[in-house]
Amino acid sequence: MTALTLSTSSAATLRADAVVVGVAKGAKGVVVAPGAEAVDKAFGGKLAAVLETLGASGAEGEVTKLPAADGLKAPVVLAVGLGEAPGKDDGYGHEALRRAAGSAARALAGSKKAGFALPVEDAEAAAAVSEGALLGAYSYAASRNGNSAQNGKGAKKNDAKSAPLGEVALLGGKPRDKEFKAAAARSQALAEEINRARDLINLPPNDLDPKSFAAEAQAAAKEFGLKFEVLDEKALKKGGYGGLLGVGQGSQAPPRLVRIAYTHSKASKTLALVGKGITYDSGGISLKPAGHNETMKCDMSGAAAVFSAVVAAARLGLEVNVTGWLALAENMPSGSATRPGDVLRMYSGKTVEVLNTDAEGRLVLADALTRASEESPDAIVDVATLTGAMVLALGHRTFGIMANDDAFRTSVHEIAEEVGEQSWPMPMPSELRKGMDSPVADLANMGERMGGGLVAGLFLKEFIGEGIPWAHLDIAGPAFHEGAPWGYTPKGGTGSAVRTLVRLAERTAAGDLG
């Protein structure tokens, strides 16, 4: 993990491989952002002009490297675009800072140390730069160069040129200021947990099945003093968890239900987080078409987000109880797999006719949501890569939010936007419920094709305990990024929703749960 330090050095005197400065698009050309004054001075006040000569415009995420001028200790200056320059009395937005820092950190892969001289007017801005840099520096290499857990050879060092940036020195970070120190510590812990989720998502499915995922959670529980419980296939059968068993019965890797909990002695509220953990989704008997299977190792992204959020809450010592439920299964076609037309008896006692075995996430979540409801938490949030319909509706960067309580949905949406995770509140039209009526069971796992993401939310709502505020985050779009990296978003697993869940826990601890 990339190290983070708060530095009192100036951008001119810091000894590092590079110094990062921000530039923006002004009305008359490139504008040098606050924090870069010492660097601009070394260039005789002409840094903006030099950058424009090199083709820089200040556009968001644009990276321009140039040799340092005399008077700078670092040999390289990296200018990163912040987008449109703010008004005279306005500052740069936190998400703009986060993305710029991420772009810079990615561009400095292979470097040992870089100073970040971006605008950090307060601790919140410092946190944004820190988060962006630490997340942007992320690199997954566990399965390259013979490092796969399957071969047992152990990890080898990354190629020096692609190794993550070793240290982020935040210039202007005020290391003796309590707020800045707290912001840096939070950013480090949060980034490490987001990257934990990314690592799990990126693991090949032959290295991560329900049993090994549960083992990862158990190891973290031991390390951070969390309560841990796992139900194996025998316990699931005894308990009547028909959803988890039905989805997992076609695989040689049996399902698991993991409970991992953080408690605080002064907590008065409890959050229950439930994550879809399909470690590989072939679609089952309703097999996915060609071209849709290759990334289905990411179908456990919701469980990864929940797992990491619980650990983050513990590391941050939040005064709130946070219980994570990981519904883990592998969805495979075989002679023992659930068939379309089968009826499953869920943990709640309700029966579900399976019309499509590729609508499996809602089945495992239903069992976990019922179990979570039994503990009467103050709120439940589930996270899942649930429907392609949500991707069609909102694209690849935005997750949908549904809820049984409008105020709670609004709070979750506001929190997501605050921490820089794009989201949008979605409705749950009551008329769509009728489409899930079944002649042989209490309901079917499919309804109307149009509005399929909303239908999935209505299905999950059936398994929420009475009177418990609940929100459903469908992260099918942003959970796994197949294109080129951008900002602090890498190729592959992104760790979507971790920041939202952690901030929700912080708000709940502060007595501000919507």
C-alpha cells in the first residue's frame, strides 16, 4: 500500500521523484492552481505559458510532465488538470481534487516518492487529495508473474516501472493540526479497505470461492477484533436457507453465509449491511450468452464492499454497531443445479418459483436480508451487482438507490454524492409487483422485463422486516471497470459503495441517520 505523509516542506525544497501541481481551464487559458506558487516561481512565473506550449489545457485528468526548473529539488514536475477554474470566491470541488490526485498517482507508477502540491485549503480538501492519490496508485498484480494463489509459489516483486507510487507526501498538510492528522489517518484506512475490496473482486474465480472468501473475512475478523460466524452448507440446510442453497447447489464449491460484526461499547444504533457474494456467475441453467461470462468474477462486489466497510468502521473506531452479512455462492450449471420452474422455500418461509436461474442474486440476498432483519437493526442497506437493467438505465458510473423509506433513500443519495460516488434515487412502482405473481409459489424471481432493476428491488423488499428502514444499492454499473483507468478508478474492481457505506456509518454514529 502506498504510504501517506503530511509534509511541511515547500514544493521547491521537497526531495522527491516528482512534484505534482494542479492547473485548470481559465477564461484566457491555463491557470495555475493554489499550492503551486513555489513551482511557478521557479519557472519565473511562466509555468502556465510553458504548459500551454506543451499542449496542456487544464482539462480534467490531463497529465503533463516536464523537467523541473532550477531551484526545485524534485527533477520532474507533473501538472494535472482540475477542469474548469472556479470563481474568485469559490474553491476546487473535492471530487475534482480526488480525481486529479488519482490521475497523477497513476502517472507516477514506478516512482518512490512524490509531493502533491494541490489546493488543500482545509482538512476536507486534504482528505480528498489523499484519498484520490492512494486510490489512484492502486495496482493489482497478484495473478501475474506466477503470483496466483493456485500455484503456491508466493508473490514476486512487480516490475519496477509498474509498481505503485511508493509514498504520497501531501504538501501543505499541517502534520501538527488535529483535523489534518485525523483526515490523513481516515484516508489511509479508507483507501486500504477500498483496495481490499478491489483485490477480492480482481481475484480469479478459481482463487476465490465461497469457502475462501469466508476465510478472508475470518482472518480480518481476528486481526481487527470483530465477531465472526459462518454457516456452511450443513448449517444452511438445517436452518432452511433455500435461496442460498438453491443458487449454490449446482457448484462443487458450496455456499456460505458469513456474519462479521463490529460493536462499540458506546453505540446506540446498529446498521446491518448485506452484500451479494456470487463468486462466479455463469447464469446457471439459464446460461449467460457468449461475451457476458468473462467478467462474472465481479459478481461478489457487493459482499466485498460490505466486508471492507465493516473493517473500515472498526479501524476508525466509529461509535456505531455495524453488522455485515455476506451471502456467498457460486452459480454454476450442472446435473444438480436449480432448474427454471423449480420452487425454493426461502429462510423466511416464503416460496419462490425460479423462472430464471440468472436472477440468482436476489435469491441469496433474500435469505440474508431476512436473517439480518431478525436482529432488528436501525437500518439495513444491501449492496449488489444485481441487474443489467440498472446499467442500461444509469450507465457504467452510476449506481441506483431504492428504498422502502423516501427520507432514508434521500439520505443515502446525499451521502453518496458527498463522498464522490455517482448515484441516483430510483422508484419502486407498486404496479410492477403483480408481474411476480406465481401460480405455484408465493412469488416468482422474475417479473416484467421492462423496469427489471425496479422489479428486483421490489422482490428484495418482500424480505425486509416490518418497520426497518432499508435501502438497496444496485452497483452493477460502477462495480467493475472494463475500460482504461480514469481519475482514481482503475481497470477491474473499483470498490464501489465502500465510501458511501462508511460515511453512512459515520453519520449514524453522529446521530444523523435519515
